[in-house]
Amino acid sequence: MLDEGSVIPYLTKRGLLSGNATVEVLTGGVSCVVLAVASNQREIVVKQALPELKTKAKWVADQRRAIVEAEAMRVYQSITPDSVPDLVDFDPEEFTLTMERLPRECTVWKSDLLDGVIKPSIGGDLGRVLATWHNFGATSKESRDAYMEDSLFDQLRVTPFYRAVAKVNPPLYARIQELISEITTIKITLVHGDFSPKNIMISGSDKPIVLDFEVMHTGNPVFDLGFVSAHLLCKYLRTEDSTQRALLR
């Protein structure tokens, strides 16, 4: 796995870097090594999929998700270029992708929401981005066929969330099984699979930029809608400020 010492030689070997550079370890995720590299020529972010996630409970996940993410970025970038980072390089042998670093003034939408910086216009923009993706997948059989294999979705979403919750909540077991069926058997468009405030950056002009596409698959778009709505509902229930509640609503 890449680290602060090996990433510069790695990037130099791939022809992405020359001369001196600085390395910064970026945090926030549990599934990847994420390193920011800055030189006189450019600022980039290197992301490498871990074989085992950094969680308390053992959570093994196929590193092939890096391949899915790189391909997904190309697809989504072609549809909504202003809402997806530029992919610079992809190394399927090392499960590593490199992208242009976003401007430093960008903020994490999750952090903004928790800090009470709530702008409904961002929700509107994200709704349009997500609708554009879902509508594209619904009309592109070629894209749907390319992402029909969804074992990663099972590893990273269905088993750790739905099946784990059902196991410890017997009264909800039957209902959760219905939901599992709904999100695994209806395959009608491309689904991001991790459309969450933690994976959305906000630019200085309040425009959202979406990250983390490693769970993209052909499936049921209700998952994306439910996933982001659940996160927003948690923020709504958490705050005691009536103004924030109104804006979140």
C-alpha cells in the first residue's frame, strides 16, 4: 500500500510527477489510503483501495471497487463535468486512481450542515445532478449492462447495513428483507451508492462536487434518494435550532 514515503516515487514512475513535491495524508474515509501531493506543476490526490476497511469490526472488501470508481468517474464526468473531479490516472494493478485536487476553499457538506451552514439551494443543485445521472442510466442500456455486477454493493452496503441491522432487530427482520429485495432485484439505472453529505464538497460559489463512486452499480435509484434523505433527516433530528430545522426541511 502507498504511503507518504512511496507515493512520490510511484507518481514519478507513472509520469505524473517530476521534481520535488510535498505529501499530505487526507482523512475522513475508512476504505482507502488518500494522499494529497503538491508540486510546482500541479496538485493531485491519490486514492488506493484498502483490502480491509479501517473499522472496529472486521470488514473485508474487494479492491476491484477502485476500478469501478475510476470508470464511474469517467461516465459521470462526461455527463456533469462541473460536479465531478477530473480523473488524471488509473492503475488497475495497484487499485489506485489519481485525480485533480479540488480548490482549497471547498468545504465538506456534512461539516457545513453540522456547523449550521445550511443552504437549500445546494440541495436543489444536488437533486438536479442526481436526476441527470439517474435519467442517463435509465436511457443507456450500454451503461446499465456495464455495471450489472453488484457484489461490491452487497459487500459495502447490503450486508453491513441492512443484514446487520436485521440480525439484531428481529421485529424488523421481515420488513428489512423486503427492502433488500427492493434494492437488489430492481435494476433500472446507474446508482451512485454513497450519495452522502460526507462525500459532497461545496465550492466557493456554493456548487456541489460529488466524490466516492466505488459503490456505483446498476440498481434501484431509490437507494440514492433514501441514503441522502436519511443523512439529512439525522441532521434535522439532531439540531435544536428552529431556523436550522426549517432550512434542513
